[in-house]
Amino acid sequence: MKRYLSVFSIKEVISALLSALLITTAMVLSLIMSEPIPWYLTSLLIFTIPIALSHRFYLVENKTRNLIGGRVSHDLLIALFVFCFFFIGLKSTDHFYLIGHSSNLIFLVILSISIGETLVSITSKILRQFGWVVW
């Protein structure tokens, strides 16, 4: 965590912001597609790929891996941005009543980001067994 805070800069915020935009855009596109895709596959891809990309960008920029404390804080920053985008989008289109309450949205976003981070960590462990360091 200290190492993450020592290299924390505007690049980390922009990376989290772009990951949140990617998640939000993918979610909106999956909702308006005419061909339905299973929700579990959609959620898996939507929340796992941007998190993996943000960890890869961290590795490329800082020449070191992001450890668990830094990853969790970065994921919470992504969750904050995703919540803000969903909140603004649902409020502006007058569809916020579908969520019920903002605590439901907060829980959904944090749960999805946590599942995505877990999948990224498991994939990273498996790839390290083969000698591949991806993020």
C-alpha cells in the first residue's frame, strides 16, 4: 500500500476513470444490443477486462506489479467512478427507480468489481505458474 501511495498520481485517477468509462460503456452497449447475451458472461467480461487492463497499465508505467493494497484501493476508485456514472445516467434518464436505492447500486458495483478482481488474481496466479507475468 505504501508503494502504491508513493507512486499515486493523476495517471492513477485517469486510469480508474477510463476503466470506469469502459465498464459503463460496455454495460450500456450490452443493454441495447438486439441479440441477448447471458448476463453472467456479460458481467464477467465487462468487469474483468477493464480491471486487468488497468493493472497492466500500472505494470507498464511503474515497472513494478501492483500489490493487493494498491489493487484494492485502485478498484475502489474504479467503483466510485462507476457508481457516479451509473447514478448520473439513471437519474438523468429517470430510471433510477429500477435500482430501488443508492445503497443497492453501491453494493452491486462493489460486488462486481470484487468478483472481477478475484478473477484477475486467479488468472494471474495461474499464468505465473507458467512463468508469464502479465500484470
